[in-house]
Amino acid sequence: MSTEEQVASHYTRGSLEATILGGLTASGKDIEHLSIDDLAGVDEFHLGRREATVEFAKDLDLLDGMRLIDIGSGIGGSARYIASEYGCIVTGVDLTEEFVNVANALTARCGMTMQVSFHQASALALPFADESFERATLIHVGMNIEDKASLFAEIRRVLKRGGRFGLYEIMQVRDGAVPYPMPWAMTPETSFVCSPMTYRQLLKGAGFTVEFEQDRSALAIRMAQEMRASAANGGQGLSLGALMGPRAAERMGNVSTSVGGGLLAPIEMVAKAD
């Protein structure tokens, strides 16, 4: 099994849409007419979740009508938020077929199919012509991709000159052994966490100039604490663990401990296509 096949298998649940819709129904939502706020608790898996997306999007200089590609789009939460809030035309790409199917289904239930669409493809072989987009985003994806040089070169290919590429990735910020399992990998074989310096060097080599960098650890830690407090108080609705699958609590605990201890950090970078 190739690395990409292993990654897709890791994220595939088989009943993800039914689990989400069941949870939404139980919480009193009208699943035939959903809003992005109805989905905010379940459709963004990255550290900091919706609040992180809000802060990230502010740094991308987004304008109404811009074409944006979201690579590794998951079930579409960030893409739908950006489209709704900024009026962008968003194309999502993900390796995992189930994620793509669920993303399109939820987008239809939000009435956003004219503005947001999702496609199954490898981030290393994007099915789009050169210079198709004005913005690109990558949110918690690079940890599963070993060949980041090819990844960034492919993103540069589909991005117009002068366009912006925003990434929000978990990076290793000091020496030490990364504990497994993690949310993105059960073992080290499909985990390729790198340092911020490596990201900067590879971005430069692919034709980007990094213009902005921000460590979002404080936000991620605060949001994790709020989620734990909500769960302890009997918070309603679907938990992220229910969507993640096996050993979810252990996986989330490992990443929280690693960020809290300064081994890993969710880092935001914004780079300009030269």
C-alpha cells in the first residue's frame, strides 16, 4: 500500500456523513437546511477549529469573487466559511474519497454548491490548469506529505503570479520524539512533521516569498481547554472524537501535550507567489 493509500485509509470512517447528520438531528438542527454555523462544531478538525480559521482568513487579503483552492479540504468547513464570509469561489481538493463526498453533501445542504465544490485528487497532481487561482490554502495537511518540495511547486503552478498561499500547519519547533498515535497518523510511517525553517526553505525554492508567520499555539491550547471543559460539563452535540475513530482521545491528548510542552506548534505562514 502506497503512502497516499495509507493516508486515505487512515481518514476513512465509512459512515461519517450518517454520524454527522445523526448528531445534528439529535441536537435539533434542520439537516435539510443547514448553515455553516450549524456545522462549525464538527466540520473543522484542525487545532483551534473555527476560531483558527477566522484568524487565518483575515491574513489572506481575500476579496469577493476571488478564486481560491483549499488543498486537503477535509469535509469542507474552512472552504465554506471562506466562501460565506468573503464571497470567494472555493475549490476544495482532498485525497480521501469519503471526505470529498461528505464535503459536497454538506455544502448542498447549506445551499452553497454554486460557490463551493470539492474534488478527489492528490495534492501532488492537482487537476487544474496553470495560474487557475488567486489564493491557495493548506490547513493541517503537510504532516502527511513527505515530498513538500513537489507539493509547494504544484501549488505555485496553479496560483497566479502575485497570488497568496496561506498555510496553517503543525510543525516541530524543538528537538524531541513525537509521540504516536497522532490525529494525522497512527505511526511515524505516514507522518512527516518538519520545522518552520524547512517550510521556509522549501517555499522559497518553489517560488514563494514568506511575508507573514505566526505561532498559533496559545489559541490552540485555549480552544483545547474549552473543549475539555465543555465535555466535562456534559456539552451537547457531536464530539470530535466521535468523528476521528479509533484511539481518538489518546491521539488528541498526544497533540495537545506536544503543543503545550513546546515540541510541536500550529504555525501560520502567508507567502506570495513570485
